[in-house]
Amino acid sequence: SRRGDSLHPFVASVPATGTFAIMGMKYVAAYLMAALAGKESPSAADIKKILESVESEYDESIASKLVSELEGKTIHEVVKEGKDKLKNFGGGGGGGAAAAAGGGGGGGAAAEKKEEKKAVVE
């Protein structure tokens, strides 16, 4: 099993072994930032520039490994691969938002009842 399987779909499609597994997220994030900035195929130098801009440590071997693993693939393809791998993962993350929204609506209804009582008392 790969470490990234339970993380983000993009990470799940990138092989994670050794040091890459431990430090890979910041390299993947930097790669994605470069891609979002318009780089079709971000390089290790792009990753280095981003990581150094936030005073993060940089390891050329990790960045080079990530770039070589993603060579010839578009971000959209990699994300789609990751999503396909996580389809049956579940998690129910959307349920929390619905519950929070429902809780807010209930508070408003309680406030309306109080206003009605005040109107009757006056």
C-alpha cells in the first residue's frame, strides 16, 4: 500500500517511497502551485524556487524524483487517476457541512418563537 492512498487524489497517484513518502507533500504542493501558475510541466527548479520562497528546506533528489514520476502527464490526468483510486474510499466529508447548515437554521426558528411570545405578552 502506498502512503498517499488515503490523502489527496493527486498524492495518491504519485508513488511514495522512502524519504519521498515522508517529505513528499510539500514537493507535491509546490509542483501544483507551479502548475497553477501556468507551468505545463513544472521542473525541479520550479519546485526549488517555490520552496525556497517560504524558507523551506529543499532536496534535489526528492524534487527530481517527483518531476520524473510525472513526466509526460498533465495535472488533470494525474488528479483524475487519483480520484478514480479514491472513489470507494468514502469518508462522508460532505455530511458535516450539511449538519452545520441544519444547525444554523434551527437557531433561527428558535429566535422566531421567542419573538412570537414577546408579541403576545405585550
